[in-house]
Amino acid sequence: MKYVQHINKLISDKVLEKEQLVLFGQNISAGSCISGLTKNLKIQKNSIIINTPNCENSLCGIGFGLMLNGVDSIFFMKQQDFLLLGIDHLVNTYNFIRLKNPSASFTIMFVVVDMGYQGLQSSLNNFGDFCSIARIPGFTITNKVDAEQIISKHLVSPGFRLIGISQRLFNEELIDLSLIKSNEDKTIFQYFEGNDTTIVCFNLSLPYGLELYQKLKEKKHNSSLFSVNAVTPIKWNDIIENVKKTKKLVVIDDSKSENLSCDNFINDVLNECKLEKKVIIKKLFSENWLWPNPDKLEINYDEIMNRLK
Amino acid sequence: MNSTKNEIAEQILRLRFNQMIINEKYKNKEFVIPIHLALGHEAIAVCVDIIMEDCDQLVLSHRNIHYNLAREKNLKCEIDEFLLKKEGLAKGQLGSMNLTNEKKGIMYASSILGNNLSVAAGLAFGKKVKKESGVVIVVTGDGAIEEGSFYESLLFAKSNNLPLIMIVENNDWSLATRIEERRCIINLKNFVGSLGISYELLKGNDIYSYIKKLESLRGYALSNNTPVCIEVNLTTLGSWCQIVEGYPNGKFINYHAGPAPKINIEGGPIIENSENDPIFVLKTFFGDEQFKKMSNKVLNDIKDEIK
């Protein structure tokens, strides 16, 4: 099964459970339905699906207006960069709404352009920036299990949040991992436990971390693998305890922000742990950001494995 | 319309005096938050209060004092809010520009130009989903209609058959620039007409005719499930002339926010002897003596309330 098919199935199941739910966005029930993300959605009789005009700013305000009147809604958006037009609402309107502790749910779910073939739009692989601008809860989806847990807990739930999915993974085979544990907020997921190295993946970088884990495993080097799927303040205790044990840390963050989610973590882990080895992999700014290109993180796995020896 | 002619007159006088009292306190530097007085906007605010039914909702902008006072009818809790006291209308948490009052149907207020329009459309959409009756009234201005959200929100409301009443308070000014200084003329009738939305112009500050027209438009919006746009020509009173070099007659300062230094409550409720002032227009419906008697009664009542 493809990544997008799995997420579509989870959305379908969830929205069918809910009454009086508004699903809205551009072409969400027409054409390709956001390349399959919102395909064949079935809803309860008193719910609504609408294809909206192209007015992203106002659509954000409309979601908050629905929320003020106690109506749950999901705004599906083809690409994260469209949300730039709605930032006023993400900050100013959300600040008002959260004072009221609303019982209704408003979720904006969008595709993060984390591959570079769209040129300038691809420079906005900055999910964390959208969340940090007003401390908005936000969750990224990378695989079968985090998709299940995040959509189940957060897609329709009191309050407001952003959910980002990966364009790079969109039509890839779904990553299916066994979960060791996740925290209550579904912000940290642990997939493997090992004594040799701790690998922590941020944003949408789990596939890179998984590849490193597998290559290390082939060399009889057992790692712990974590994915941090959110940027709002997180308690790092479980990961820090793991790092204290392994004393070797690899951090991977494929976001293009200058305020990386992983920086908070690195700050805390350096304060609390004595590390023997540390590898931090981030996006480096280059002119490539500004024209179409694969935009993959360039990781020399052999070099990293040598450094971790 | 259940209110009598005199009750309406007292309500509009009350709103004027309420603002004048706040202005006096503002001049005495009692407030640390920015407040946008709306002297001269009283007719439309009282009109909205009178035509609103319990099922209706109101969405405001940063200049919302007139609607909040008209709806709540309690000056003390508004002053306490501006003083950021716990006894304030919103427990001192919202101050002025975002002040709301859910019990009176005021659901949202925003200090960001044009921000409130789409939230109002969302509220109206929520009513439709929940099959609730009533209209959503949203107040904006001639500055905010320059924002794209004005067009977007009308487009959404019309496309989804939402009874949304959009009131455009046109005072000609956006902070320190007149319309002619910052943009071309927008023919609102033609503009909203291009989306199939009805338009009405209110001018002259005759509260009694405003009420009849707004009641009729509310009924039209509800029975046709459609947005309507109402432009209200008005003057924000409180301008003054600053003595500066190069301006022999003083430099004109348009009132935008803060205290209005030249307005004094001792001078009575009328600020300008022209139809720019709704209180001046109101007086024409009553004899001098009756108007004076009514004014004194309203002012004394308010003073008793806030002792």
C-alpha cells in the first residue's frame, strides 16, 4: 500500500465516525481529490463536504468561525505554501480562539513540499515555522503507525492543529514499522531499541534515519530509533535517557527552517548527557533551493558509520 | 421594532454620553490600552442593537466600543475592562480592540483589518450546518474593504447561501489618509452587485429610518439565504487642529484612536451642529426643551450607575 492510500483510508474511517463535520478545501471532492488524499470520502448525513473557491486566507478564518459556533471542520490543502496566505488567522484569530477553550475541532491538513521539483515552492519545507509562529500544535506523518495514531487522536479533537504529510513519500510504499512506544500527545515515536547509538529524526526525515538504522544493523551496530513528529514544546525525557545509555547520538532534520525543531533537543541533550559521538545532519542553504532539483538530504552513511565506531 | 421613539433616543444619547465619559477618563490618562472611540457612529450601532434578535450574532473590528456599549448597556463593566480589572466585561483579558460579549451575541472582534470578515462567514456557515436561524452581522470599514478578505468572504458567503449582513462604516479615513489620498473610488454597489449581492446605502444619521431599512434587509438576507452589503456614510467626530509651524490655521488631525482632546462632556452631547452628528440629527425630532430634559435624565442615570 502507498503512503497516500493509507492516509486516505484513515481519514475516510475517521470522518465517517463523526457527525456534523465540515470538510472543505479546493478540489477535495473533484478531479484527483488532492492526488488521492481526499478521494471517496463518505460522511454522515449532517456533515458537509464542499469544494471551495480559491481563497486560502478566508478559508482559515472560516474554519475558526465554524469553531466559534461549535462545528468541527477539516481544511484540506494541497500544499503547505498555500497556508502562507492564512498566517494572520494562524496567529491573531487563533490567539483569540484559544482564550475561549473551544470544544470544537479545527484541523488544517496539508502536503509539505519536501521534494524540490516544484522550484521556489519547494523551499518551504518549514512545517515547524508554521507551528512555532503561534505555538500551534502540529504533527507530521511519516509511516503506517504514526499515521494511525496521529489521525486517530488529533484529526477531529477539541482545539486547533496542523497536520503535515510528505510529498516525497506520497506515492512511496508505506513504511511499516513496529512501535515500541509513543507518548500520550503522539509527538514522539520510538521504533527500535539498541545500546550502541540513538538516532533521532525530526520533521519528515524518518526514512533517512531508518536507512541509517538498517545500515548500522548490517554492521552489528544496534541503534535506538526515534521520530519526533511535532515541534510544540516536548518533554525529551525518554530520548535523553536513551542517549545517556548509548552516549552516541545522530540527529537528522530535513526541515529548511533557521529555527530547527532539533535545536531545542540538541540544547537539552548537550546539557544533560556526556556524549562520546555526535552527528547532526541538517539542510545546508544553497542556491539549489531556488531551482527544481531532487532536494534530498545528502547523507554519507559510510562516513557516519565510521564516525560512530 | 418594539422600542419607542423616546427609548431609542435615550439609547443613542446614552451611547454618546458613555463615550464622552470614557473620553474624559482617557484624557485623565486612566487607560493604558489603546481605545478607538466611535463618536459619530452611534446611529448605526444603536440600530444594529435594536434589530438584532437573540439568534443573531455580531462580529466586530478594532473600533467596536459603540456596538459593545449599545449591546451591553452597562458602562461600568466596559470601563473596568479598559482598566484591565477582573470585574471587566471580559475579566480584563480582552481590553478594547478584541472585546466581545458572547451573551449579547458579540462573538468575535479583531484588530486586524479584514480579519473578522471570514470569521463571520464561518460563523454563518456554522449556523447553516447546525440548521440554526438568525443572521450574522459583521462590521467593517472603508479601509478594511481594501483587503482581499473582503472579496473572498463575500464570495464564500454568496457561494454557500449564507445570510451574512456586512456593514461597511465609511468614515473616509484609514488612520491618517482619506480615501482620495490612498486609492481609487470603489463603487460598492457595483462591486458587490457583480457577485449578485444586494447593496444599501445609509446616510444622514437618521436612526429611525436606519432601523426600518436594516430590519427589512435582515428579513431579506434570511428569507433569501444571501449576504447583503450595507454602506453607512458617517463621520468619526473628535478631529482637532494642531498648532504647528507652516499651518497658520492649525494642522488638521483626524481622530483615529486615543482621547479626543477637544471634546468635553460639559458642552452637552452634541459635538457638531450638522448631520455628521447623529445627536444633532436626533435633536431635530424633539423640541429643544424635551431634548435637553432627556439628555439631562440620561446623563444623571449614567452618573448614578457608575458612582
